[in-house]
Amino acid sequence: MNLFDVPDILPEEEQTELLLAGKTRIERIVSGGQTSDWYDQAEDEWVCVLKGEGELEYADGSRQRLRAGDTAYLPAHLRHRVSYTSAPCIWLCVFRPAE
Amino acid sequence: MNLFDVPDILPEEEQTELLLAGKTRIERIVSGGQTSDWYDQAEDEWVCVLKGEGELEYADGSRQRLRAGDTAYLPAHLRHRVSYTSAPCIWLCVFRPAE
């Protein structure tokens, strides 16, 4: 699968597991305007936007806009939510066990 | 740092550590036509090309061309080398300990 290939019609957010090796997991998520509820994850997550734009909101109310090529690191249990996505917004996410 | 921002002048391959968390390491590598010697790595590596084109050669002589958005998984000790890169070629590499 090519990371930049996106379905023409995207009724829901699309989540694709690219790698599962031991406890390392890499996913592509294609959003189309969706936002999310709050996450309180058990894993560390490194994320970048490959295409489009997304925005993360943190528990203190701050927001981080991510344009194509921007990255963020979300240590386990850092509460966050996706407060905006363009249509489409392609995310690449690397999850690893917290230590 | 934005993953798509590349120096105008790139006399050598540029390697940037984006994340080092426990034993998980994420790097951006910007090539500009360089190729490499053979690698026999102790870590597993997942790689994608974000921009441009690269080519991997394997010990059996086969070659894998990676265009922007293409990915490859290189388990530890899978002998490989970079046999071609465009100028520039932006790689995103995720390394994890072999198990």
C-alpha cells in the first residue's frame, strides 16, 4: 500500500495497520473531517501528518496545528483529542509500549 | 522540524534523529543521490519514502524501488544497501530492537 493513496470516498475514518512487530505498531489513519473524543493511551505515540492538516487539543486547552510534515510526540497518558482534520488528512502513527 | 523541509544545499546525506524513546528510534534521512554500502543491522527497521525515490538492493540481487509513499520492512540482519536515491530523497525510518 502506498501511504499517499487515499480512497475517493471516505465515509468513515480509515485505519490501516502497516506494521506490527513485537510491541511496535505503525498505523496510517486517513481522516476526512472527523474529530475524536479524548484519548488516554497506555502506549507512547509519535505522529506526523503526511498530507492535509490536523489539530490536537490537550487537557490544558492548548491546541497544536499540524500541517503536512509536522510531527508530535504523545507520551502515554498525555490526554489529547483530535480537534480538527482536513478532508483528507493522512496521519502516520508509531506506537510503542510505555516504559 | 518539518519533515518536508530540506536544506537547499546538501553536500552530504543528512540524518536527523526525530525521536529516541527507550529502544525506539525514528530518523529522517535526506539523501541527494548517494548510495550506501551493505548494511547488516542489529535492529529491525521500517522505512518509507516521503519524497523523491529510493531503491533498496538485497543480498539475492533483487532491487526494490520505493517512490513517495512506498514502504519497506527490513528485519534485523536482512542484508541490504541503498542502490539509488533521487536528489532529494526523504526517508523516514523507524528502528526497533530485534526480539
